[in-house]
Amino acid sequence: MLYEKLKTLYEKVRLQHYRDLFSRVKERDGSLSATEAYAADVIYLMGAPTVSAFAETLGISQPNATYKINNLVTKGYAVRTGSEGDRRECRVTVGDRFFSYYNTDYPFMDDGLAALRRDYTPEQLSLFERMIDELTQHLK
């Protein structure tokens, strides 16, 4: 029962994410394809990955990862920075253009959180928050 409820929650969040992502994918010069939007999203979610970490996370080859990152850099959605310690290693972060394209707020959660705050005590919400923290720690 709990598994099914978590699965339903995950699927609803995922669907909302895809809805938001595809609403921003447009067919115009300099815009992102769906694959590029996913790649930029992964970079954002990872923080500042190395090209190797990005490739490993997506399960793609290093040359394929480099190609995807180069496209994002060329379009201004990602930025490469050299690593301080090892000059052969570089990190990739999302660029300013990413933030104008990609909404990092999640307004669809506001209604749900407002309902929780209305229907549950602060103590119950604190317990729920601790449960989410613990669940998050167990996810890779």
C-alpha cells in the first residue's frame, strides 16, 4: 500500500516535470531539443559534474557526453570550468540562459503543501519531513 502511494506520487511529480519541460521545448534557433533539455536538467540536478560523472550517470560514452555538453555550451545553456586541482578535468554547470529557460521553482507543489499545512499539525508535518529526509537518504 505504501509502495503504491509513493509510486503514484513519484509518477505525478514526474508527469508534471515532463509537462513543464516540454512546454519550454520550442522549434526555434538556439532552443533546446528534448534530449538537450534532459541533459541540461541532469547537469542542474548533479550540481557541477565532471564530464565523466555526467556520462556515467546517463550511462553514455564519454564522447557522447562531450558532444551533448558542447551543444549546450554552444547554445549558452551550460558552462565549462577547469578544475583547480587537475587541469585535465573540467566541471560543467548550467549557464544563465538555463535559468531563463528552466523554472527551478515548483509551483505545482504549493497547493499540496498548503493543504498539508491546513490539515496537519506542525508536529505531524515535522514527522513527515523527517520521513522524507530519511527516504531521500536511501535513494541514490
